[in-house]
Amino acid sequence: MRAERGMSPGSGASDMAHIVLTFDDNRLAAALFGKFDEHLALIEQKLSVDARARGNLVELRGDALACEQARRTLDMLYARLQGGAEIQTSDVEGAIRMAIAQDDQLVLPTLEKKGRLALAQISTRKRTIHARTPTQDAYMRAMDRSELVFGVGPAGTGKTYLAVAHAAQLLERGQVERIILSRPAVEAGERLGFLPGDMKEKVDPYLRPLYDALYDMMPAEKVERALAAGAIEIAPLAFMRGRTLTNAAVILDEAQNTTTMQMKMFLTRLGENARMVVTGDPSQIDLPPGQKSGLVEALRILEGVSGIVSVRFNAKDVVRHRMVQAIVEAYEADATLQRPVTPS
């Protein structure tokens, strides 16, 4: 990719820019711009720049900072295409977020001060996932570096999906011998006894999101063989009692629905050469009234303990449908209004 820069004439010229980008591969350039230039249209909308394509060229006009962010976005996405990946609308949105974050001077180990953004990624034989928000970037790095990581925040931020992807990567690379995925079997006031079938049939609906993430990261036949051989185990939290989990990637999902004692029990299962990730959303607690959440208590008790990293997501990190982000933001705003004011 080559870039030519110039300053736009007229009033406020010092703050306006004109950048021409040339992409050497016409086929990749077409994929970069998107069908009917939809990716460029999204960049225009999000960064308030004018982006026009001509063949393998694209001209960027507008605020100098916004044009530079658009350039970095396109540079990042083009590099991904050169690596053999495909890009979708969500990838473009993620690249824009990361380009903006670089100028917000966020402390992120994967952001370089100059040049191309170096995003954290998780790779398995089936697919490669790139960080789409600064918090995802920090979360993925934390899982690489720490034995125990808490991922806390609203739905749609990728907490569980990225944790399962990281576990699959560790298993494929031989860094762990097995994956253990668990959830407390408590959802929205329901209990297992009300469900038909044997124990497996009772708990499978609670664990389905973990299965879905696994099948997205690994070929179905490999998942089935690993489940049959015990290399992948998916079980309710109650099944963890009395065990020591060694040489394993261990994930506890929906941890806001654990009690304090359940959380302590789970955390103390950590054995040699094991990695543990705990995910949950403290705003979605389904425990009986008056029952403290083990996740909330653990975050308080373990704050500052060496080797434990807590990564907190918010509505800006939602990477699902745009409406999901708007819904989460609306609920967060309402929760703030409803919070009682402490008298001074």
C-alpha cells in the first residue's frame, strides 16, 4: 500500500487533509472496499470523512486526524486480507475502534505508537480471530500472560467466545492436555429438577453457548472425538468439587450466578500448568434475593493479588448487532439513574 498526503486548500486548511491510498492487488482492494463500497461507506459514517474509490485507489478527505484514522483502518484491514483472511462489516467496525483508540492514548500493549496497529489475535486451524475493541485486545493479551483472568461485562462483548477460542488454541498447540468448560446450572430462577431427561439432558441447555463456541473454533469431528475421549469436558459447576485441574484450560462462564462458596471452590481447583478464565455479567445475577454473587465477591477479595488480571468490558465493547450495543447502553444509563444517591 502506498499513501500520498496533501493539505486541502481554503479556510481551516491546517486541520484538513487529502490522502490518496494505492493498493497493489486489485482483487484485495475490491474486497477491502466492500460490495458497492459498503466498507468505505461505513468508514465515512463512523469517522466523518469523504472516502472515494477509483480502481485500486481510494481518496480520503476531511479532518486530518479522522483521515489518519481512516488510513490506519484501511491499512490494518488490507494487511488482514493479505494474510488470507476475509473481512466483514464487524471487522471494519472493530478496525475503526482500534484506530480511534490509538489516538485516545489508551495503554494497550498491542498498540504501536507509529505505523501499523498490531492487534492481538487467536488462531486455530479453523479460523483466526482478531481483537475488535481495545478491551478485547487487553483481554486476549491477559489470557496469554496470566494463569487466572476475570472477564467481566455485558452480553455481546465476546467474553466467553474469546475464552473458548483461547482454550482451543492452547489445546491445538499442545500447551494443555484438555479443556474444561463449566457453568452454574442456575438461570432466571429455573432449576434442573423442572427439566425432563437424565442429568446430561438437563444440563446441556445451560451449556449450549459453550458448545457453540467450540464448534465455531474447531472442526465438528475433532470436537466430537475430544468430547468422547475426555479431552474436552463440559460440566455443571457442581461437578468440579473435589477435583484438582492440572494441564488444562478451565473456563467458568456465567459466574455471576455462583455463590461465594462455589466461587472459592472453583478457583481453588487450579492446578499445575493450568489456565483459568472466569466470565460473567454482574448486572445479570439470577440468584435468589439476598444471595451474594460469588463473582462480585471474588473481584473485591482478589483485587490486587499478584498474577490475577481482571478485564472489565462495557457497552462500547459490544460486537454483536448495533442494536445490542444501544440496548446495553440504555440499561446502563437507567441503572445509573436508579442508583440511590448517598447523602453527603
